Amino acid sequence: MKYLENLLIYFSNLSAFYIFSVATSIAVVLLTIYLGIVTRFANGTNEQAERKTSRPTQNGSSTGDGSDSDSTNENLRIESVRQLKSAKLKSLEQQLTDEQREAEKEIEKAQLSAIFELLKKQSEKFDGDANLNEDDLKEQLTLYR
């Protein structure tokens, strides 16, 4: 009975700030766990990533030490985010009308020509001997889409 009385005394002496701090800490931990699960689900399941990273070695067995799998997992995540962004961009482009698509293409051409002209004017800063070509600039742009 003395234990119960001591516990009641302890709880009655807790401050509101302490209770708020503990509740906030628990909420943050639960939110972190939830976001980790949601992010893992959005990037694909762990099993898919493990199947892609566990490639057979020369003797036919799969690697289990995980030394190379960390960098491969990171590359898979980056690849997944890039694919996700690309899919979102394509879906947004499909929602545009023909007039909006034409306007976007004209704006892109104007921006590319302005960038190209700026590079031409300041070519000595970058590389004076480089042959700047607008087609090369467009090709570089396609790498970032």
C-alpha cells in the first residue's frame, strides 16, 4: 500500500511543463515512425530494394555482408525519387491544354536562348576555347528532366 501512496504523491507533484514535454516527445517519436513507414511505402517496399541489391557474386552466392548494399540502396532511393518526380511532371503536362503546352515551349525556348546568350557573352569566364552550341545546351537540359 505504501508503494501506491508514493506513486500518487509522485504523480501529484508532476508539473504541467514536464507532462507536456513527455507528451511532445512521445508524439515526435510516433510521427517519425509513421513518416518512415510512409516514405518506405512511397519508395517501394524493403523487399523490392533487397531483391535488387542482393546480386550474386562470382561463386554464385548472394552477398550478405551489406558493404555494397548501402550505396546501392541510396542509388535506388535517388532513382525512385527521380522517377516519382518525372511521373508527377508528366501527369502535370498531360493536364495542360494545347495552348498552355505551346506557351510552355515558347517560354522554355526564350529561357534557353537567354542562357545561351549569357554564356556566349561570358565565355571567357567559363572556358574561352569551348565551342558553345545551343544544341549541346538543349542536350544538357534533357539530362535534368
